[in-house]
Amino acid sequence: MSALSAVYGGVARVRRSWYERRPQSRVRLARPVVSVGNLVVGGSGKTPVVAALAATLSRLGYRPAILSRGYGRTTRSHDVVVVSDGARALVPVEASGDEPQMLARELTGVPIVVAADRARAGQVAIERFDATVLILDDGFQHLRLERTLDLLVLSWADLSEKVLPAGRLREPPGAARSADAVLAYGGAAEAERIAAAVHVSRAFTVTTRHLPLRSVRQPAPVARVGARVAGVTGIARPERFFDALRRQRFDVVREFTFPDHHWFTAADLESIERHARQRGAEAIVTTSKDAVRVERHLTDAMLPWSVLPLEVFIEPAAGFESWLRQTL
């Protein structure tokens, strides 16, 4: 595994170096592109940062659009798929992927376009929606498309990971120095420490806030604080979700974990329901990302299913917004 990781890391270094030495090989769009990415496979908290960035740009008077590859789609298309026109989701989760679908439902006024070729997706966003800035979701390794800013969501734990397949790193940690800024969950001191370790001069902090539960299927009730609940998730780092539930003062009587981007089946939900009831659960709680893959199998006879929404903020807000304005 170590030998394979060495080969994988070497290929990643050569690929990045090739694009950096040949900027003319990159596709340049007619609007600024802001990439939000990471170094690891899953679990970095990148998607909430994309949502926060889109909200910030909208507040500053820009017309952002999000470009995604739509990872995990079950309905494959070689065409560009418009997931949202900024008013509503236009396609089901099977055609969009879970993260674009989640963003389409949570963001208003922000078109979301999916394609394997994100340069084509960006062109559609410009022509159809007159987007004035494009957000490249999970774009740090998408080197073919030129970007105005590279934002890297990074944690201290990421720097001690091994490169695929022995670990979770998509590239060696040295690739981080290509970023324009590091975004780190936690405090300002932690963000500065991480940025210094990877030789990036600018760092911002990502802070989180959990909102009250909301029902997966309206108008079903949601669990009261302190209720006995079962937690269900198919994300890369499920312990974060279960810890958050307990911090919100829910009594988590059973934890159900599935692989990241897991496509839930009716049989999965029947099993979850049966075991949750055996533990005396009053309700089942999942993440916003999982909810879009769960809802198609829910029935009125089941326990109430709720979502624990997560909102993030990039701080210091004034400094981040000023830097965005100057650069864009």
C-alpha cells in the first residue's frame, strides 16, 4: 500500500506541476472562478463552506452559480444538467447527486449546474443565468479549469494522513501551497497554524451553528429536545454528526452508519425503523445530505424523520468579504 501511495502521490505532483508550468492549457471562462476544495477524500466540511460562500457573494451583490461534477449520481448524463435555476430544484437526486441536490434546496437565487466537464457547466451558467462569479465545488484537483481564487478547506489531521490508497489524501500535503487561502474549522489560532504549516499566507476560520430540527417530510412533527432518537448517516466522518446530536441535548439511543454517499434502500429503512423502535426511539434524525437520499422511501407509518441542519460562517466576515471584493 505504501508503494502504491508513493506512485499515486508522484503522479499527482507531476500532474499539478504540468498545469502550473502550462497555464495556457487551462480553460479560462469569461467570469471569475472561486474554487472550494480539499486534500482528503470526504469529511472535510467542504459543502457547507460552498453554501456559505454563495450566500456571502449574493449579499455582496454578485450573482453566483455553483458548478459541481455531481459525484454519486445514479442517472448518468454526458450533458450539462441544471440542478437548480435559483428558484427550485429541477431534477431528482438521482440525476444531480446528493450534495448538489442539498444545495439546490437550501440556497435561493443561486443556480447549480452539474457536468463532468465543469468548463461547459460554467459556460451554461454564464449564458443561461448571467452568473457574475462561478463557484467550483470540490475544485482543488480540477486543474483543467483556471480559477481566480483557490480556497482550501483543511484540518490539522489532514496533514498527518497518507496518500491514497493507504490513506485519505488525494495529493501530498505540499500541494496545499497552491491555495490562495486556508479555511479551517475551529479557532483563529488553529487556522493560522495550519496555514503556516503548508506555507499559505492567508487563513480564515469556519465556525458552525446547528439550527433546530426540521422534518424530512412536511408537515410531520420533529423530535423535542431531550427526546430519545436514533441517528442515521452516510457521511465520511459520522462521529461528528452523533456528537452534534448529543450537544443539542438529544438522547441518542442508537447510531446507524453507512458509507459516504450511500444510496439508501427501502430495506435499509425498514431495518433502521425496526431497530430504532426496539431501543425505544421516538424519532430518527439524519443529516441534510442524507435526507435527500432517504426521503423517497419514507412512509406515514414510520417514526418521524428529521434533519439536523448545519450552518457555517467564514470569519472574520469583514476581512473575508473585503478580500473577496478586492480579488474579484
